[in-house]
Amino acid sequence: MKNIVIAAGYATRLGELTKNFPKPLLQIGKSTILGRMLDDIDTIDDITEHIIITNHKFAPIFEKWAAEQTYSKPITIIDDGTETNETRLGAVCDLLYAMDQLKIDDDMLVVAADNLLFFSFREFVDFAKAKQTSCIMCHEQPSIEKLQRTGVVELDAQMKVLGMEEKPQEPKSHWAVPPFYIYLKKDLELVRHSVENGCGKDAPGNLAHYMVEHTTMHAWPMSAGRFDIGSLDTYHQAVELYG
């Protein structure tokens, strides 16, 4: 299983802090946002490689960071060639670009690089192995307002995904979807042809929505919370609480 980290955004909401520096490599205590995530993922036996897809502006910074790491699995940096927020490919196209460049033909763990997690991805991988389907994560979200700003899924008693909506005005459940996914090798052809068949390019949730409509998927309920670093305020909160 390849661990693919989507890290090609420009984090414009963090202003000067990320004007010339990638958000995933911001410090949280003695580590970085990305480092804290890889500390966990690297311990999963199924993972064989960490692939980080970034943009041309930040690729040299990631390359320097990768050279200093001592993880047990190799790190590969992929430069998507873009240099501005206006010319970015979008998360789905970045994933497809990495798959094409490296000729990926393995199960994939696909993660966004801007979260602090209070659980192990090992649980998610084990869940996907038990279900033998591609999988998404989910968590209960009581706030209708927050549900209207994210992906929302309907599930049966076995956690099979019955349907998914992006940013619904009238959510059909309280199951929200964070940006963490497992796409099995048997579904990679669907992934590769997703955009040409109408999948949205920007948010990674667009691909999950597309896949739900074209193959069987299950949703793993997160066993603990996460801290989404999406603004200057949330970054400073993370540093204060966890740094």
C-alpha cells in the first residue's frame, strides 16, 4: 500500500506564514504537522512508500525536509509543476498526476496533510482489509452548519456507504467525511478515469463522491478526534495545545 499525501495547495488563508513555506511543514512542538502524521503511518506494515505530491514552489523545501528524515519507508516527492494558487491542479488531479508519474498499481492510502490526529491510521487500514473494499472515514457531526460545509454520507448497519453528498443544504445524516481515503488496487481504473468522466478536480471529497457512485465502499467511524489546521487561528491553537 502506498501512502499518498496531498500537499500541493498554497494555504492562502494562513497569509504570510505560508506565503513562501508549505503548511504541512509548519512546526508543532518538536515536529511538523506532516511529521506527526507520518510518525504513525510509517509504523503500518502494509505501507511500502510515502509519496508526497506538492507544487513547484514548495518542492525544494519538501525535498530538503525529506532528506533529513529517518523513516523506515522511503519518501518520494512529486512536483506537479504549478507555481501559484490560481494555476493549481486541484487535489484530485494532483493524485492522478502522482499515479501517472509513478505508474502506481497498488492499494493507496490517500491523506490530506493539514490535520493532527488522535487515532492511528492502522485502524483504518485494518478496517479496509476486513471489508475488502475501498473506504472512507466518517465521524458524527451534530452541527448542521458544519455538515453543510463538508461531505456527508448515508450508511447501513454494516457501514456500507449508501450515498454521499458534498456540502448539502439539507444533510441526510450526521456522518461527516474527513479527507482520508483508501482506494484499493481493484478500483484504480475508476480513479484514473474519474475526472474525464465528470469528477470534480479541486477537493479530494469530489473523488470519494464519484467513487461511491461507481463501486462498493465502506466508511470507518473515527475512533477519536482530529484537529483541522485551516487558518492562522487554528494553527496557533494547535501550537498552544499540542506544541
